[in-house]
Amino acid sequence: MYMISYFKNADESLYLAESKDGYSWKERNNGKPVFASSVGTKNMRDPFLYQDKGGLFHLVWTDGWGSRSIGYACSSNLTDWSDEKLIPVMEHMPVTQNTWAPEIYYDTTQAAYRIVWSSTVEEGPRNHRIWSVTTTDFNTFSEAKLFFDPGYNVIDANVTDLGDCYFMLYKDERHYDDEGAACKAIRSCYLDKEASDRPNVRDISELLTFHMTEGPTLYNVDRDGKREWIMLVDRFRADIYDAYRSYDLRDWELINDRMELPSAVKHATVIKIDEETELGVWG
């Protein structure tokens, strides 16, 4: 089963929806939020859900526009939440302007979970790079280090393990939010697997999506004997959520007419969950 986590502009809390096929989505909890932040700014933007090998769900989120920490909580059933806290990933760097869109993946070279996010670590206009920490228990964390720096403004990193390497989607954040901008869309690249906090980057793509898109998430669906890669992105100026499909992670086609997403989705992320997981039930 697939689970999509997201927030809404009208309510910066955690919303969930589920799908059996990765295309048709049903909201959980009757379309109401399933969890709200009570720490930091008490705002929850860009929620990212990750299920570890033991079945426990870890949730991280953006703690408002200007926080130097990220939010965290965990759950065994997506109903009852515990260990809610702020992780002060950039508090030791007071010039940091923000910590946006944290996501988690398992770094096999470090035998640890890696959290990646975007921060501007300078005064003046925002000029983001991707930073990261590692942890084995979500209680102690390594010192934040620069993870990805292509030499220009980037946000919204999403990392997928392909076995022999990692595949990363990210937003090219150069220029202003106007329709004539040259960038402001999604690119991809490959990260070599190596024991480093700043992996070697190769094969950065051209822009893959319409302009004014952000918050990419990637998952795969096996249909008719073929593996389909699905990328969802928020075309934020047009208030449209776009769905793209690829069979090789290079050529992408728009499939909005086949995707049935919940309404008012913002910065969604999709994961496959263990079918044996016992999820909570709402009234």
C-alpha cells in the first residue's frame, strides 16, 4: 500500500491519504488532519513520513519559514504520536535563515538514517544549499554538513535508493517567482554511494517539469509487468498538482488525467508501507 503525507495552506498540519495502486487516493480520517505540531512555531509545513525496517514511522517537517530547527515525531500506527520535539540541526549556525523541507533516507554507506533539507547560511537574499545530518536512533545526531552544492540556489531534495547509487530530485530555485523565470523547476541527478557526507554528483538533468514547480516526490508502481516511476510536483502558481511517469528516470510524460489526488494537497511525499503494519482507526 502507498501512503501520501501532505499539508494544506488552510491548515499547516499532517494529512494522510492511502492508495492500493499508486494512482487513486483515499483520504484518511475523513479528510481531517491526523496530527498537528505543538512545538516550535507550531506550524507544520512539508511533512515527510518514513517507515523504518522495524515498522516505526518517523515524521519530520518544516517548523515555519524562519526556524533553524526541524520538527520530529514518531508513531507505530499513524494515529498515536510520541517523542515530539525540535531537532536543532542549524542552531549552532546563528546566521542560518531557515531549514526547509526535511526528508529521510537510509544511508547504506553510513549504516544510519540521513536527514536532508535546504538552508540559507548567509545574510541577504535566500541562497539555499542542501545540508544533512545522520542518526541511528533519532535521539543523537551528527553535526550538520553541506550535502549538495551545484553552485546555485536549490531546495526540496528527494533521495531514492536505486541499489548501486542514489537518485535525487531537487528544485532549481534560481530567479524570482514569475512566469518568465529561466529555472524554478525540477532537475534530477545521481549520487554515488560512498562513505562521505557530500557524495559525488553526476548527470544533472535539464529541467524536467513546467516552470513554477516544487516539492518533488518519487515512487514506483509495478503494472502490466513494467516498473513505472511516478513523480508528483506542486505547480504552485497554477494551483495544480502534476503527475509525471517514466520508465527510465530520464524521459517523463505528464499523466494528470490518470492521477486522482486528494484536494488542496501541498508538498506531498509518497512512501510504500509494510502491508503487515497495523494502522490506527479513526471514528
